[in-house]
Amino acid sequence: MVNLICVLLPVDSGVNRQGGFKKLTIMTWLLLKEEREIGMKKVGYMLVLLVFYFCFDIEIKAYTSSADQITEENNNIANTRTFFIDATNGDDSNSGLSEETPWKSLYKVNSETFFPGDKILLKAGERWTGSLHPLGSGTQNNPIVLDKYGEGPKPLIEGQGVPYVIRLYNQEYWSIGNIEITNKTPEQGTEPRTGVEIIGEDFLAGEETDIENVAILNNIHLHDLYIHDINGLHKKGVYGSAGINVLVRRNQEGLPHRVTKFDNVIIENNKIENITRTGIMVNSAWNHREQQGGPIVDPTIPWTPATNVVIRKNEVLHVSGDGIVPHITTGALVEHNRVHGYNEAKVDYNAGMWTYNGDYTLYQFNEVSGGKTIKDGMSFDYDNGTKGVIFQYNYSHDNEGGTVLICQNEKNGSVSDGIFRYNVSQNDHYQTITVCNGSNYNNMQFYNNVFYVGPGIKNTMLIDNNGNAPAGNGEAIFKNNIFYNLGTGSYKAKATWVYDSNLFFGNNVPTKLIIPDSNMITSDPHFLDPGKATSIHDLVGYQLKSYSPAINSGIAIADNGGKDFWENPLYYQNADIGAYEHQTDKENPPINDSVKNIALGKVPTSGSFIQNSGRITDGQTNDTAQYTGLDKGLQWMQLDLGGIYNIDRVRLWHYFGDHRIYKDVIVQLSNNADFSSGVTTVFNNDSDNSAGFGIGSDLEYRETVDGKEIIFDPVKARYVRFWSNGSLQNVWNHYVEAEIFGVPAG
């Protein structure tokens, strides 16, 4: 009888601290000894004392009152332990409880179960090989800590091809930080590998499957880790390779399932680089709902998102796939991160930051750059099954796939209520917005953003792929944005998109026939110094000068976030256009601030006859009949500015009465009157090299009363030469006006 009670106590109730089983064994031995020596009566007294003793020594995990739990927490505080691990001077036969008696191996750590408040500290500057999977869970007030001790570099764990380097499985209340992790072999892995893997799988499952009562794994904190050089299998999906992967799985062994999720996951201040495949991922196999769509929506696998997920102040550099992806979450916060170099494998579709089948993710103050290819290769993605995702105050630049993706691509899935506001894009390529084939997206709002494209970059502003196709025709609204295009791309609209109060400036400025924006502005927004940003902390060049036409010209938007990119309050007077809200009264432009038209009144020369030569520089741009005429075929006309200028802009009007298209339009600058050397070509839309100056990268365009504005980096020149080769209407060449803007070279 006595022996039975003593054996069952640790099994059914659980001993709270290490050593409990040892104490129980000793007490059992004493009891048997007493039984032999003094008989059964005294044994009864001993039994009462023994049970009383263990009432204070066990951790009661179920059916306890709140008062019992508080008492237990206080006991844990008093009994927490710190274990030290030293790969060089440690010994696994040591207690591990001091720096003088450290353990040596990861094997020793993996063989122990840790308790609330325990600390596991790896010595700075030491290194280990293999995997670390410590057991046990902490509590709300007493998490288990895995960290470093001592001065010097972060302790290093080299996985050398293991499935994971650090892993938790169905564990909670952990803080892991200040460790360096690699997982690389000479050859690319053929199975997935991770740096840190946090797994939940059918947590607290019973004898029958339970899809109604969610089992919650709480409080995972991953911080100040340096995870790099992981070369596992490049596999997209829930079980793919990653730097950090927080994942809820469903067992594949046919055992009962229990719907499981994580709550309060904080991933911060980590550096992750050279990773196959994903930088940081949160995901779940409990993911079925109508909003997601797909071939089948299985009600036995209900959508169960992670909650209170925060991913902040991380660097993700050079990953073969996605950057940061908090999938199957609700209300996740992703802020102050930097992703540079993603989709570098160039084999499948990946973006910098995006959520799949999740709601209300807030992405803010992030910088994303270096995306490769147009599969997808853009910074931000509103992906299938998402609702209420917000991107605000972010900086995107130098991505091959553009800036934003809207991708409703699952049967019967949807994307809705997305907001893209007060972001800055600089020198993204391909197209500003990409749309997948699906059309079930609605209420996608793009307002008060800046999209800047520098010279020589081809970016179809707004959209190209699926631009005019019925596929992809969902609802998007564009208001108060600035499109500043010094590149070669043009504009396309979608019939189901709405445009209001946007500013278009630079090359290929659209007419209202192309972009149906009845309140569009087509003049220089007068940024302070655009195109020169080097980081998200260096974007002041996109603020407006005090006399910008964008000030007070926007349309007010409700629930606008309350502040601009630089955290100025909204609004000062009326709404401004762009990512900056000017905070003082608008001023008149100073007389000497604007660069003047230095071509005014200059007399042209040509290789052919010139008819009405004075009209090209008379300052009159709105009368198409008042033009200077040249001979038929390929001809040039030249202006001598009378001195050397730093020229950065040319504006040109051909005959525009019938919106005709002129062929082989080329603009060149030089300091030599005969253009025999030192020639800079700033515009060329000769698509077949018929003019002999090379195949141009600029597009043909229709003539309008607004003229053609060509903007480029400053060029020192005295002479400007214009070429054309007739039009699609006839073989003659006509110039209504030419304006050239620059300042003396000095």
C-alpha cells in the first residue's frame, strides 16, 4: 500500500523541481526500513507525514485555484536555477550550476527538463556542433531563458546539416537570444533546414480529435540572434527551410488532432542572412476558411491564426525566397525591419514582406530592397485570403519586380480592405502595381504615396501585367499619390480602378484619356531633393518645398492614420498630395528659384530648310498651327544656347492637333557644334536604329498640348539637337515649341 502511493505520486501529479524523484525514493526507502523495525502503526504515522510533505513539493497542473497558482509561482521564483555551458572547460558530470562547474555539451542540455525561471547560458566565444532541444516550459512570470554569459562574441552553434539548430516542440514561455547559428554543408541540402524552429503540434491532444477548444502555446521571445548560412532545400510552403520558423503542424501519424495556435510571439533585433529559403516565417496548418478559397474548404481544419505576433527591428539579408512572412495570423505587427536581397534563387514566386490567409497585419517603418526577377520580386504583397492588411510609412527601392502585388489567385478566395499609404518607392523596376489573374479583390486603397523612378529605368507606372485584361479587374482606389517618372516607362489604367487628385510629373505624363483622373496635376511637385535616398532614414528629399503645387491640393481621407511619413499630424489646412503633409502656410514660389527656359528667343539651325524658324522658341505652346517646319524624312534642328549650361530638362512640342505620333524622336546634347564628339543622348525612341544612333529604350508617344517633358541628370552642354523622321500622318517634321531648362555651368 505504502509503496504504491509513493510510486504514483510523481506520475499522476508531477514533481515540481529536479530532485523530487530522488527525495521520493529516499523517503520510500526510509519507510520500508521503519516498517521492518517498528511495525505497521508507526508506518501509518509516517505515511501521513509523507503525503503532507509532497503536498508542498509537487506542481499541480490541473484543478487548482488561483491562490494555489500564485503560491506555486512564488515557490518557483525561490527555486530557479542557472545552468552554465562551456564547450572548452566544461564537464557533463559537473552540476552546471556555476561558472566554475559548467556543463560541456548540447547533449547534456538536451537530456534535462527545465522548469519555470531556469536559465541556460552558453559561454560567449565558444562553439558547438549539432542541435539544441532543451525540454520543459516556463510560466507567465517565470519564462525559461536560453542566452549567453561572459564577454565576447555570441556563442556559436553550427548545425552542419541538421534539420534544426535550436528547437522547441509544444513548449511555451521561452526567451531565446544572443546566440549565433549556422546550418551549412558543402553541398546544398536535399531536405529542409532551419536555424530556430518553434513547433506546435496537436498540443494537449486527448483521446479524440478536438477542433473546437483551441490549445494555446504562449509567449515565445526570439531576440538578438545572428542566424546565417543555412543551405537546406529550397522548398516553398509550411515545411520549407528558414532562418526562423514558428509553425503549427498537424500530426501525420493518424493520432487525434487538437487545434493549436501560438499567442504572443515576439521576434526582434535578429540578423538573418544567406538563407535558403525564407528569412522569418510564422505559419499554421490550421488554415481552411471561405476567405482563403481553394479547391476545397475543409471544416475539420478550421482557420486558427496566431495572435499577438510582433516582428520588429530585424535585418533579413540575401535569402533565396521570401523575406518576412507572418502567415495565418491576425493583427500581427511588422515594423522597423530591413529586408535586402530576396528571391535570389530566381526559381519561384517570392516577395519581400507579405501575409497569406491572414487578417489585419500592420507593416510600418520597414525598408525593402534588392528583390530579384519579376516572379514576384516586389517589396509588398496583398496575397490571397487576406483582409485589412495595412502597409504604411515604408520605403521600397531597387526591386526588379516593382513595389506592390495584389494576388487573389485561389478559386473563390478574396483580398479585401487593404490600405497602402504614406510609403515611398524609389527606383523600383517593372511596374508599380502587379495584379494576379484573380479579380475578387475590393476596397484596395492607395493614397498619399510617392513613386519615384530615376533616369534610364523602365517601370510601367501603375500597372502593365493584366493592365487591360478582364482578369485582375477588381476594385482599387488611387488618391493623392505622386508619380515622378524620369524613366522610360509609361502609364496604363484599369477600367475598374478609381483615380482622384494624383500628381504626375516627368516623362510620358498621362492625359486624362489615359488615366481618368479629373483632378490630376501634371506639374513639378518641387521635392526638396528626390532620388538620392540611401536608407529609410534618409528620405527628407521627398518632402515638399513650401510652394509645391501638391500642398493643399489633395482630397481629405477619413481614418488616414493621423500622421504622414515623418509623423507630422494630418491635416494642416487641406490635404496635401504625396507622403508629406506641409506644416505651414503655402508660399508663392520665389522669383529666382525656378530654372528658366534658356532656349527662349534662340534661333535654330538645321541640316535642311527651316520654315518659320522663330516659332520654335517664341514661348507660345498652345497653338498647334504656329509651328516651325523642316524637310521630310529624317531631319535635325539645333539650338545654340550661347554658353555652357547644366541642363536637366527639355520640353518639346511637335504638331499636336490630331495627337499624331512622330517617329525616331531623338534629343542630344553636346559642347561641339558639329556633334562629332562629346554627345549625350537623353531621349531616343528609335526602335529599329533607322536613324543610326542605336536602338532607343524610350517609347513612342502621342503629341498633346501638354508637350513632351524629358528629365535627366544634369548634362553640361551648349548645343541641343532635335531629330525626327516625320510622323505616322505624313513625312514632314513640325516643331511648335522647344524649351530647355538649365543654369550656367560656371
